[in-house]
Amino acid sequence: MKRKIGFCLAIMLVLAMAIGVYAKVDILFWHSDGTYAKTEHGDSYFADTYYGEVSVRGTDRDICENDRECYFEWVRIRYNVQGEISEVTTYSHGQNDAVKRIERITVKDKWNNKAKTTVHYNYKTTPLRGNNVHSVGDSIYGGGIFRDDKMIKTWKIVK
């Protein structure tokens, strides 16, 4: 009897070690190593946790409308778990902020066969301002929607 129990425990241990849970990291938005949005979710059926990370650095530059130079003001990630919204935003401290500002979020998925969790990202760029800068004007808002391991929509709006 002890031998059967030991054998069953050994089989269970081998199976537990063979079933690995691997996490897949998806880059939702990437401007540089200081300004991005990414999400991570396990590949297995039983994975029920999402890990999001957003980062922004004010000294990162982009070219906006009319060839104006802009900086990233903020980056946001939002999870929609069947109507329950969880989000986090990180803000730069201005156009000369060289510090990489990072925010993280952990969201639990629901165990049912309803709609999958949707991940949204947004960012805002603002034209540079200063004595020697002539790039004043409209800000740019961008974003996208990620579901089922693929980007389903992206946009850019000038306001």
C-alpha cells in the first residue's frame, strides 16, 4: 500500500513539474526604453492574472503634427474585465524630466466563459515650450485596444 501511494505521489510530482506556466509579454506601445506600455499574461488556460506596466520619460521626443517636436506627458494602461475597469497612469514631470517614471498594475481575470479581458493603452504628447522653442500648438492623444493576443485597433487624435 505504501508503495502505491509513493508511486502515485511520484507521478503527481512529475506531472506538476511538466506543466509549466509561461507568461507572454506583449508590447502595446513602444517609443523607447523609457516610454512604453506592456502587458503580461500567462499562456495556460488556468492563468488568471494580468500584469501591466507603463513608463514615461519627459525627455523622450517625438515628431507631432506639422513637424513639431513633442514630449510624452503621460502613458496609461486600462484593463476591462467584463465591465470592471482597472487602470494606472504614469506622468512625466515636464519636458526636461530625464527620470523614467514607472507604474505597475495587477488585475485578476474572472473564471467563466464570457468575454475576454480587454487591454487599452493611451498616451499624450505635448509640443515643447520654452524661450527658444517655437513648437507650441495642439497635443496628440494616441492609443489602442488589445484582445486575444492581438492589437485590434489603434488611433491618434490631434486636440
